[in-house]
Amino acid sequence: MVLDEADKRLIHLLSGDLGDSPAPYAEAAAKAGLTEEEALASVRRFMDAGLIRRLGATLWHQRSGFSANAMVVFSIPADRVEECGRKLAGRERVSHCYLRKTAPGWPFNLYAMTHAHNRDELLAAAREMADDCQAEDWRMLESLRELKKASLRYFAEYSVA
């Protein structure tokens, strides 16, 4: 897919904070020099081409009351990893779930970012997930504090006021 200047400006704007406007796409479109209809058509085109997979909101989980957070990692056999990944990804407390390559001395291939109100609730959720996946080897890597939470900004040279 070939991107023109308007596409790059729009992608740059969409990769940042859209704010809490009742019409965020209209505002981004105006900044990109497009109508809202043109911007939405471009977003559909980007999605159809696989350039954009999803658009989402970022929740500051610690500020919202989920003060106990951890990346829970599991060592799951290859023949069960897809099934287990779907189970974990569908859990209410899991915000994102990844399949990763293992490394020498680190056998964990399935990662689930998990959120709770306190450590006991977090540990109970991790144990439940391990039981659901029949995982004998797992770890809970607790978050101590959020240091950064930002999306990657694409096409920074297209920044507009």
C-alpha cells in the first residue's frame, strides 16, 4: 500500500492521544486537512489493507484502582498454546496476551498482563489461569510502578499544530 502525504498525517494523528472529544475523528481529520468522511474512509482502507489492526483506548490501570498488576508467564506445550492463549486472552482481568519465543534458561512462551485491586486477588487470578491451562511452570512478574505508557507515534515529521 502506497501512502500519500494526507495518509501519513492522519496516521501520525491517530497514533497519538485523541483526547476525550465527542468527535475525535472529526478533530483529527481537520488537523490532517481532511473531512471526517475522508478520514474514516482512509481508516477503513488502512484496516482492509492490514495496516491498522485495531484502534483502542489506553487505561491507566494504577490510577483507576487496579494497583496490583503483573505479567504472568507460563510454559505451555506447543500443542496447547493456542487454546490456552485464547482462554487467557478472554479473561476479564487480562488486558493483553502474547505468545513469545523461549530462551535458554527461560522456558516461558505465553504471557498475560493481569490486573487486580490487591496482591491477594492478583495471586488468586494467576493461580486460576495456571490451573485453567494446566501449567506446572509459571511465574508472576509484578509491576512496581508505571514508568511510561505511550503509543508509538508514526510519521513524526507530519506533526501538525
